[in-house]
Amino acid sequence: MKTIDTDVLVVGAGPGGSMAAKFAARQGARTLLIEKRQEIGSPVRCAEGVSREWMAECEVSEDPRWIATRSDAARIFAPNGTSATIGAKRAGNEVGIVLERVLFDKALAEDAARAGADILLKTFATNVLIDNGVVRGVVGKSLGEDVEIRAMVTIGADGFESQVGRWAGLRTMVKTRDVDATFQYRLANIRCDARYCDFYLGSCAPGGYIWVFPKSHEVANVGIGVQMSQLNGLADTKAYLDGWIASQPAFRNGKPLDMVAGAVSTSRPLPKTVTPGLMLVGDAARLIDPLTGGGIVNACISGKLAGDVAARAWQARDASETFLQSYDRAWRSRMEKKQIRNYLAKEKLAHLDDETLNTLIGSLSTLDTDASTMSLLLAIGKKHPRFIAEFAHLLWKT
Ligand code: FAD
């Protein structure tokens, strides 16, 4: 068996993993990023919408190579066609830029490489190595060969289907009501307004929504997320989307350029994201925004925080849970309240009927484009206090 020694091992080269590798490597730790696929960023399983406000914090510079379109605002459509508009700066983690995600993921990995990280493709973990209760790396395969990768600190950035945390004994399971099944086409030959990312709520997508994220005026990612517990079978997701597309004059002549299916967690954050020798980031830590299903921003921010802590743990020769807890505290203080607020809002929205949604969104359609998700929830609360009763206390603090 081949053996590799490193200081910091990052499993998974999505946005969370590349960001973790960048921030660990730049502080001098020998850092290895492993990716099971043969190409970083491909195939894309994403609607590619992302906000811009986090980029300075993660030291990412906008690059025209990975920007398809820029969006001014999000439009939220009620079942009866009325809409509310929220300006991009405040519309949450998915609105601002529609990415070329294949190139975006590669650019983040390039940054990690520039900072000094090594990258191994077609290399995947099949279990963690545990010595005396401490995770010390992984075993797996690299280009078909058995491999043991030993590391002082391991970062699990292996996405929604994450196994690394579970292998290490962390509770990462999510309930089916906290998972959305997704299906998306990239549709050509349609008509859309490239200034907006559009969201359609109601019985067209039970417990979730349909999105239209434009790549141009005639090509868009058109997809659906449906709460898993409201489906009879996964094929239902595609059937809902096909039915909706057929009902829309601007989309019904669309032709698919690709299609993807996947799942996103819409759960509360995990109670624990570290164990001795290991930290989880991004989707592996269930850090997707439960209301919007957007996970790129939180993957990048949590990746940065974990990379910093990993480098400090290596410098201090201390990968104990006590030391790594500073990562858990850091991401919680940065985003936990908002995650919980959005989880509770999602729980409410997931069970509203079309008539109630028409009334709610109708009453918001006069909001100006500087409105934020929070002001939208507050406006709903003014007219329908029972809707926000369970999370009103979080609205004022997040
Ligand atoms: P990922 O990007 O999933 O990366 C994990 C990586 O780990 C993958 O490259 C995988 O191959 C690798 N890996 C897994 N297991 C192993 C292993 N054992 N060994 C080695 N490598 C491994 N978010 C948004 O912000 N905006 C959107 O518009 C949006 N749209 C979405 C649409 C769909 C249909 C879906 C399914 C998701 C969408 N998301 C969106 C969510 C977003 O894609 C994720 O939140 C984001 O990619 C999380 O980044 P990550 O680095 O945590 O994980």
C-alpha cells in the first residue's frame, strides 16, 4: 500500500475544500487536497447562483472567466403570478452572480495550489484512520492503488453525501423532511430577463421552489427543489418541473443542454462539527442555507475558518477536540443564528397552501428592491404575526 504523510489533509475539492486548503497551505502547513473525480468542478450539480458580499472575506477576486451573468435582484413569484423583488445585496446567498461553476471551482483550486497545496485527483477516501480516538488521516484509493494518507489534521469537505464525518463517529444524518430532492435542466431557446434570478413558490414545487437562474437572455438553469418527505418517488421531481415548464410560454419551447439531479440538506446546523483530528466544512457540515438551498458561500466561509484553525493546530502540534473547537465556535458565531432563523422560516413556508402564499407575496409586492430577506420576513410578520411567532426573536438579532 502506498503511504503519504502530510500536515493537513482536505477530502473533497469543492469550494469548501479548496478554500480550506488555501488557508491552511498559505500558513506553511504541508497541505494535500484529494478529489475523487478526475476533473475539479465537473460535472456541475448546481444552479450556479451566488452572492458577492463574502468574496473579500475569503480573498476571492471576481474573474470574468467564471461569471456568466450578474443579477440585480431576486424576484419571488406567488402561484398567481404576483411577485416581490429583493435587491441582490440582500437577497441571500444565491443572488448576485450566475457562475460558470466548472471554472469557478477550478479557480478556487488554483488559488489553493498557488498557496502551496498539493492536489491529487481520482483519489478518494474509503474510511478514516483513527489512533487512540484521534483521526489521523484516511485510507482509500489513488488512481486505483490502495493508499494510506496520514495527517495531523483532516478536513472533511466531501459535500452533501459526506461520509468522512460519519466514519469518525459524528452524527451527520438528516431527516427526509430536511432534504430537498432537486432536478435541473440547462435550457436553451427560452426567453428570460438576465437581470433577475427568479423563484416560483407553491404547489408547483411542494415544500421547495422552482428557480430560473439566467446564463443569458435565452439560456438559463431551470430547476426544482422539492421536500423529500412530500414526494412519492424521485421521478416526481422531474415530473413537477416538466409540468411547470410546459405551462410557461417563455420556457415551453426550451431545449435541454444538460440535466442534473441531486439533493440538498435544509436542516439545522449539526450539533457537532469537530472531533479529535477532524473538522467538517460546507455541505458535509450541513451548512447549506435551509431557506434558499444555497451552499457555496457558507462552504467557502467555513472552509476558510477551518483552514486557519488547521494551520494553527499544526503550528501548535495540537489537534485535540478542545483546540479544534475554535473552528466550531467561529462558524457558529458567523452564521448559526441566520441558519436557525432560515430553518424555522423554511419549516413555515414548506407547509403554506397556494392561497396563503398569494396573500403573503401579494402583500409584499410593494417592497422596494432594497428590501432584504429579513425585511421581507418582518413585513410578513406585521401582517401575519403567527407566521413568524416561533422565530421573531431571531429576526432582530441576525
Ligand atoms: P461540494 O461542492 O459538493 O464538493 C464536495 C467534493 O468532495 C466533490 O468534488 C466530491 O467529488 C468530493 N468527494 C466526495 N466524497 C469524496 C471522497 N470520499 N474522497 C474524495 N473526494 C470526495 N448552492 C448555491 O450557493 N447556489 C446555487 O445556485 C445552488 N444550486 C444548487 C442546485 C442543485 C441542483 C444542487 C444539488 C445544489 C445546489 N447548491 C447551490 C448547493 C451547492 O452546490 C453546494 O452547497 C456547494 O457545492 C457546497 O460546496 P462543498 O465544497 O461543501 O461541497
